[in-house]
Amino acid sequence: MTKEVPVSSSSILDIAPVSRVRRNHGLEHATLHLLAEKYPRTPMAGHSDLGGFWILGDVPTEELRAAVMEALQRLRNGEHSLAVHPNCGTNIATSGVFAGLAAGLSMFGAGQRVRDKLDRLPMAVMMATFALILAQPVGLLIQERVTTAGEPGDLQVVDITPSSQGRMKAHRVLTEG
């Protein structure tokens, strides 16, 4: 007689620290979407961690505060797609891995001579380009399913602190929950 083992629906993504970073990452992206609407020509970036996230860019603190709070509310109201951003590092990393693998595989078996490798170069470029095209939707999917969370749960904004180093302006957004 075999004993049935219960199947758990939880995953590593549900572990508290991982979930927290994913929710911060989603709020960071939602905030960047809203800021980009208001400041379309201002370069901005973000970085999320367990304690919250950083917004890098020349944005007034009160405008950032308003964007963070609106982003949190909109995520809570079901606008989960705001958690996915086309310029996320996940997309860049996915593209790099896909292109590197495609180029590397196309050079497999090229021989020892430099000339043999150069003959394969057009194929490597073509395969890397195809891989970059394929990587775009895959990177967005990885964001949606792995690296961000569109549902903030009990995430709360604790504080927003401006910072600068030279000409670089940044804000630290602290969260809890």
C-alpha cells in the first residue's frame, strides 16, 4: 500500500523574503510607469530589495510620493500589468542569455582555424538577432511570473527619503509588510 504525499501549491516565490522583494519590484515598476507619464524626457531607473526600492532620477520628492501612493492603490485595484516594465533588468538579462547561447551554439563545431570561425560569424549574428527578438516576450513573461508581483498584498510605504551623490539624484522608498 502506497501512502499519498500531499502536493503543496507553494513555491520558492512564496517564501517571505522572496515575496517581499517581488512585491517591492512590482511597486517600483508601477511607480516608474506613472513617473514616465509625468516626466517623459527624464531618465529614471530603479532597484528593488527586501527593504523597499530606489528610484534614480531628478524627480521632486512630493511628486515621487504621490506616484508611489497612486501606484500602490492602482496595483491593489487590480492593475497588475503596471508591475511589468519593458526596461527591466530581467529583460536585459534574458536577452543577453538568449543571444549569447544562440551565438555560442552557432559557432559549435566551427573548427580550430580563425577562418572557420569567421565563416560562421554571419550565422552567429543572425541567430543572436533571432534570439533577441524571441527574448523580448520571454523577459516580460519572466517578470510577470517570477521577478515581480502585481499584487502588493499588505505592503505599506513607510518612508521616502531623498538622496544625492554629486549630480545623481535618488530616493529611497522604504516598505514593510
